[in-house]
Amino acid sequence: MRKKGFREFALALLLLLLPQLCGCASLTGQRREVEQLRIIQTVGVDYAPGGVRLTLAAAAGPEGESPGAGLSGTGRTLSAAMEQIRESSVEEELFLGHVRAILVGQEAAEHGLDDLLAAISRSADLRLDIPLYLVRGGTAEELMNGTAGEKLGITEILQAARLREERRRGEKRSTADAVERSLIRSGSALVTALRFGDAAEAGEKSAVPAGFGVLQDGKLCAWIEPEDAVGAELLCGGTASRELSVLDLGGLPVSLELERGESAVAPVWNTDGSLRGLDVTAKVRACVLETAAGSADGLARYDDYLTGQLEAAVSERIGRVLQLARQQELDLAGLGGRLARADPKRYSVSDQQLGALLPSLEIRIAVQGELTHSYDAKDV
């Protein structure tokens, strides 16, 4: 009886364990399915005759596995190009739920981003606040494949660039939803631009900052140069962590690091209530990274001169961006919305109307600068 009872107990225990033992095969299958997933984190969009070309890149894999790029397809539409890529990637399942950035080649941007923005809005995989970048002077495919190194690929490079941009500007502006809102509101938008260039490490290539691309009615119409990017950011509200180069009393170059900057825009009215001009004021604080000044008196005179140079440099950059806005008749920095918030009772001009008015408006720029030194203990 005792042996029979033991056998019955063992049989019952085996029956209980059978579902779990069978589950080992399903777990193995699930692991294989996961290993066959290719997690796409960067998407490149380029123009192709009669359609579009897509390039997909994955992040660096575990244990130092090289980042991947080079999955490309062409079609009449974005979905057709994606379907071609899926058909050619038979051994891997593509997963787009973690896409972190979209690169748009210059020619594609010149043809327009409306279809891309609409596709992002409809997509169940892509976030509305996904970062957008324009590739200046090239294609997204060239940039993505050219920066795929042994350790870092385009995904890692863009992640680092995004962190720097958010620290500098304090908010996300060059994203799909922000660009679309700006286009709807004023017919224009600024998009962060990159180009293919040399990295800090010798022999390496990277995505180098290239200012901003200006969109008009969804199409690329102009560029803001990298040295004028600080002017555009100040006109949009504020900036930080920008480097400027000025000349000292002896005509030698001095590097300044902009620690913070903010601006205000006020309307100037005619007696009949019409808009006559704009007063643009900015406050900037910069750090002198190196100085050759000696005595305290010499240092004070040196700082006064550099402060004037800082103010002139920032004013010049703001002025160049405003001049571009005049030429294009675009409110590319969203000044209309800032004016409405500053004087909501009197200001009734829409953003698009302001763009058309810019060539005829009187614009005054005033910049107040402050200098610190790298060894100062002041709080920023």
C-alpha cells in the first residue's frame, strides 16, 4: 500500500509539472522570436524620383555589437517603401515602436514634409513628439551609413545631440508635433539641421550641427547658419550653452561660452492703432573661458570691452535672422504668438499676417550682456 501510494503521488506530481515542462519549448520559441526582432531607432527619409526612399538603423547591440544601418527601400509612398524593406528582410522582424529620431535629406525637405508629418500623425508606432532633423547638403541615407562606426551609430550620435539641444534650449522644438503646429499657425517652422562631417576623434565621421532649416508651407526654403543659431534661439525665447568668438582689445580671438540668454519682443504702435515696429530686447550672460588680462584695472577695462563685443555679436546674429525673416516674409521665430501674449488686448495680427508685415516694420534690437569668468563662483 505504501509503494502504491508513492507511485500515485509521483504520477500526480508529474501531471502537475507537464504544463510547465511543455512551456519550456514555448519560452525557447519566444526567445528566438525576440532575437529575430530588429529594433529600429532611427528612420531616414530621402527623395526618390516619383516617390520616397527610406533607410532604417538599429542601435548598437549587446556586448559591443556594431550598430546597424543600411536597410533601405524605395516606393511611391512611405508605406510602399517600408513594405519593400520588410519583404527584403525575411530573416528579421522589424520593430518600429522605439524609433527615436527621423532624418530628412535636403532634397526630400525641398519637396515638402507634409506627407511625412501626416504619416507620423496616423502612425500607431511613432510618437508625435519624435525629434526631426534635416540633413544639409546630403541625404539621410549617406549620413546614416557614413556614421555607422564600430561602437557608435547614427542613433547614439543623435541621442547625444538631442541631450545637448534640450540642455541648451530647455524644451523640445524640433519635433514632429512642434513643427506641424508651427506650420499651421504661421506657415513656417525651424528644424534642427545636421551635416556629415569630421568627429572629435581623428578619422571618425559624425553628424555635425549645421544650424536650422527654415520651412515655408512645409517645404525647405532657406538655411540659418550655425553661427546665427543663437540669434534664432533667442528670438524663439531663450538659449544657453552656445559658444561665441569675439576679438579682444589687441584684436586676438576670445572664446565665450553663453551660459544663458533670454529675450522679449514688444510691439510699437502708430497713433491709429496699427503696428509700426518691434522692439527686441535680449539679456545674455557669457563666461570668458580664457583671458590674458593682468592687473585689476586692466581686467575691468578688458571685461568692459569684451562685454561690448558680446552685445554686438549677439545683436548682429539676431539681426541676420530677422533680415532672413523679412526677405522670406515669414514669422519664422513665432514672434506673433509672443506679441499676442505680451499685449493681448491690442495685438490682433495673426502670425501669417506678421510675416507679410515684417519688411515694412521698424525693428530695434537692444542687447544687455554680462561677463563672468570660469573661476568665478557665481551661480548661473
